[in-house]
Amino acid sequence: MRHILSKMKKILSLLTLLPLSLLAHLNIAVSYPYIGALTKTIGGDDVTVTVLAKGNWDPHFIIPRPSLISKMRNADGLIMNGAQLEIGWLPPIINRAGNPKTMPNSKTFLNLSHHAKLINKPKSVDRKHGDIHPDGNPHFHLSPKNILILAKTVEKYLSNIDQDNKDIYKKNYANFSKVWKQKMLFWKKKMKDKKGLKVIQFHDNLAYFNREYGLNNIGTIEPLPGIPPSSRHTIEIINLIKKEKPCCILHDVYHSTKTADFISQKSGIKVILMPHDIQSLENIDNLSALFDHLTSAIK
Amino acid sequence: MKKIVLTSILCAGFAYGDIAQLLEEDKRTFDSSKYIPDISLITDFSYVNRSINDDELSHLGLPGIAHGLYAEHAHGGSNEATYNANQGFNFNYAELILSSSVDPFFSMDATLHFSGEGVEVEEAYFTSTALGNGLRLRGGKLLSNFGYMNAQHHHYWDFGDMPLVFESFLGTHGINELGAQAQWTAPTPFYLMAGVEVLQGENEQMFGNESYKDGEGEAIIEGSTAPSLYVGYVKTSFDIDDTTIFGGLSYAQGDSMLDHSDDHEDPHVFSGDSKLYGADLVVLHAIDSYSSIKWQTEWLSREMDGTQYNLDPTNITSILTSPSINKKQSGLYSQLIYTHDKNWKMGVRYDTIYQNDITGGEENVPDDFNKYSAMIEYHTSEFARFRLQYNRNEAMYNEDGRRQSLDTIMLQANIAIGAHAAHSF
């Protein structure tokens, strides 16, 4: 019996290893466009990237289209954001695809949130506080510092599953990191005089961005995470703005700006659209463009 | 004995709360609470007001298609109520859903359906996770993937009741059987999936294999050997920009043994072969992250071929006549749902059964059964929704063969707690 089991294990491991060693060309499925850009940057020509969600959609609410099942079924691996950002749409796609290479805890599955330091982890988890993320704020990629950490994570991941090309991945990371560090200095300089500014948001999407550049989020238009604006809370926000004098409302691209425009009208502060991912605004087609835009948005 | 004492102490510990004080440090080291499966509880309540009272309603049906659609029907000793069965308040169910990986090769899911009638295991199945190549196997009690909405649980439906054609052909739970399922997703750039299922075949409305027996357990009408229901389907889907098109063709074939011996005026048993054809089409256009328009249509057609054993009303173990009977029946539903934002959703549905050809049995049965529904929903969050629904049902006939229009107003509350539910398309 034991003999058969060990044989079966061998066959199983062979089955999972075979496609990887035979095909140098990896097809990696990723949940969001920013992960796609990172993976393409590190993977170069050896990796094809399949992005599941569109950049202009709310990352919490993606329609689990059946076409995504096919993309998952044909993938050699999966990289996701994690921290429950995909909980409403990705699990059924993973399950329906039945692909062992995209199953959580397989070698070819990567949860990026396990490699970033999450902030705003709630002390108590209860849905009366809204639809909170128990592991902390999941929008950690909106920080140039974290992008560098994530790029390194992707490099390690690709090297681990495709050791033949690990030198290429290492080189690609080194090139990326050099350019990125220069850009980080540039963005830091641009944001220097914004330090200490108070801002309002719709949802705390920019927690990591704000932290990196010293912006201070004093309130959100949604009363609780995931709960749409109420008139009572809107009045509270208007009063808060009058008292605290924040510079502006930093608004995501996917929620309606109706309430924000109303608040703007009553309080006189600007509404600024802040992209959260590649493709979320028309001219943002790569990671640098995303942070170029974000760091120039507040005038 | 020691074990029993220990267990009772443990139970007492649970009952009085503070288990940490009861268990020593080394016992807590082997704590397995991290392995607790994902748990959620979904409850459904409704308030119903109908233009026909409950007693009268239980005598209405679709001649030649379904008896007493709204009655609590007793079959084989188990009572099974339809959803929203009574005027006034209804407790439709509390569904406990458990889900977890078993090991690197399987996952397991169970849906336990608690209602006034007791507990029913609606689903309990294991699914392969490690086969790869697009292949997935599932075994246990499951909702068949026949058509589009058959595999969906009640809480995911856009209306509080089932489409007329599904409810009258297959009953409130659709094809919900014990069996095995194999599905294969093709390695194509668009979605293409084919599946086959071998099922026990115990559906009360259409399939069955149990012999009809007299009081002593002697078979009067011979049944067949289970499993006796076979299902196959092909589904495909593709996207055009923000519009998703999803279509499927399904087929089910099985033995039928329908026991209507408890019918007071016209006791009978049907035995034969049944075929069910299905076609479904869903078009979903996403306007933005929260707003969409969804058009969903399913067509069902069935052919039942066999013998109707008419029983003596005074002695249901004696067969009076046994004519051959053939039924060809078809219908469809089509619904349009507009999701305005995270809070509001509204929709309309049209139901019809337009073919009801019966040879050898009841003659001159009607063949125009229609139903119209409209609903509006308010969601306080993803976990709670309240729905107001209006139905105009022109499909029900009384025992004299006269059509009875039925108006229904329904207020439904569907509330979920626990693990985050993620639904497939």
C-alpha cells in the first residue's frame, strides 16, 4: 500500500512539474492590472500575463465572468493581491477552473499580501463596522516603496517556479529597481510640500500613499467601509471640512462623485480623481504613469 | 467510562462558557480551531398575501402537468413545503453552509436546510481540486448543473419563487439528487464546458424508480434499478467589451415512477421513460462596477412516455385501467433584471408553458399557462436584502378545469451571516 502511495505521489509530482520544465514560456494569471505590469516587468519575454480584472472597475466587485474560468484553467500560476480584496469574486473562479497550479498553497500560487506590511488592521472584526478587511487595508500597492517589495516578491516567485531563467528575472528586477528608486526620489521631491495636508476620501484607498507622503486622511464619504453614503454622514463630513480645512477630496474613479460634488459645492474644496490602478484612467498605462499622476494630482 | 466523564465535563465547559479555565495548557496546544471550515448561515422569511385562500389554493394545479403546486405535498413519508407556502408570515429556511478543503486533493461543501419540516441535507458533496487539465469530479448530494438556475440556491435567485416551468416540471428543488458529476473545461480562449452526471433519479415531479407496493410490501407496479437519471450539458461563454454572453444546452433522461395514489378523486401511478431538454441564454451588460442589466431566459421541454395505472379510489392496490400515455410539454421563462447600484435592484419576469400535448390520458387539457412577476429589492449591504414582489399567475386551474387568476404580493427578507459568500456567474 505504502509503495503504491509513494509511486502515486511521484507520478503526481511529475505531472505537476512536467509542464513547467517543458515549457519555458509561463502563462501567469493575475487578479489586477498592477500585478500584471509587475509580473511582465520581472518576467520579460519568458512570461505571458493574463489579467483577470479591469483596471477601471472597483477591485472589490468584479463580475465573475465565465471567460475568467477559462483564463484560470489555462494558467501556469496565479498571483493575487490578497487581504480579502478578491474574496467576493475570485474563489468561485479558482474552484470552477479546478487547476492545481492556481490553487491556494500550491507552489505556483502567490498571495502578495503575505509579503507586504499591512496597516489599519482592525482590532475587532464585526460587520456592524461595515465590510472591513480583517487582515488590514488591502490597497498596499499604492505606495512606491511597497511596489519595490512586491517586485522582489514576484522575482523570487518566478525564480522558484522557473529556475532555468532565474538569472533573467534577477537582472530584470535589478534594472527595474534602479529606475524605480530614482523615480521614488523624484516623486518624494514632488510631494515634499504636500506633507501634513489633510484630505478626505470616499474609501480609504490611499492609506499607503498618504502614509508614504505624510498626507493625513481625516474622513471618508462612505460612513463605514462598503456602506454607501448617507445624508446624515454627509452633513457630518461637511461640518468636519469646515472645522478641519482639508485641501481636497481624493476620489476613486469607480464610485459616483455625486456625493463628493455635493460636499464640494457646500464646502468649497476640490474633488480630485485619483487612479488606483493601471487603466483606471485613460492615460495611465504603466506603473510609473500611475504614480506620476498620483503625485501630480494635488495642486 | 473515563471518556464519558471527560466528554461530559467538556460539554459542561462549552455550556458554561469559559473553556480556557477547564482545559490545561497542554490540551490547548492541540487546539484545532484554526481548521474550522468556513461557516455561514442564511435565513429567509417572507410575508405573503394572496387573492385566493390557502385551502382553495391547495386544490389548484396545472392540468396534466402538476398537481397542487402550492400545497405542502407529502411523499414517501417526508413533508416538503414549497417556499412561501402560507398566507401571512413564512419561515422559508435557515441554511447552514459549511465549506473547507479536505486535503490537497479534495474540498467538501455542505448545505443543511433547516425549516419547519426539519432538517434536509440539500447538498453535501466532495469535489476534486487536483486533477488539472480542466477536469473536475464531484460526488454526493448535489444540485445538478442542468440549465442555468438549477444549480443556484434559492437565496441567489432574483425572484422569491421558482420559474413556473421549473417548479411544475421538477419541483421546488429542481434536480437535486444523490450522484456523481464530471465536468471538463476545454483549453479554449473562450469558456467551453461539458459535463455529465449519473444521478439516483428520485425527483418527485418527473423521475423515480421505486416500485409501487401494496400494504405488505409486494410490488404492484415494478420499478427500475437506480441510478436511473442521466444528465449531460454543454455551456459556453464569451465577452464583447463589458457584455458577457452565456449559453447552454442540457439534456436529462431517466426512468419515471410518479406515485399519485394519494389523489382522492383520481388516484394513479405513472411509470415510464422521461426526457428533458433545456436551453439557456444569459446576457449581462455591466454599466459600471455596481450597475448592470441582466437578461436571463431558459426553455424547457419534456417528453414522458409510459403507462398510467389508474387505481380504484376505494382500494388503491387494485388497478382499474392501464392506458399508454405520452406527454409533450414545453415552457420557458424570461427575466430582465436591472441593478441600479449597491442598494437597488429591480426586475420583471414572464413565465409560460405553451405546449401540453397528452395522448392516452386526460384529453382537452389547456395549453396556455402564463405568469407575470415584478420585483424591487433593497440591499442594506451585501449580506441583507429585502424584496417586494408581485405575481399575476394565470396558470392555475381548479378541479373543475376552470382557470383561477391568482395575485400574490410578497415581502421577503434574506439575511446572511458568517463567511463571505462569493457567487459564480
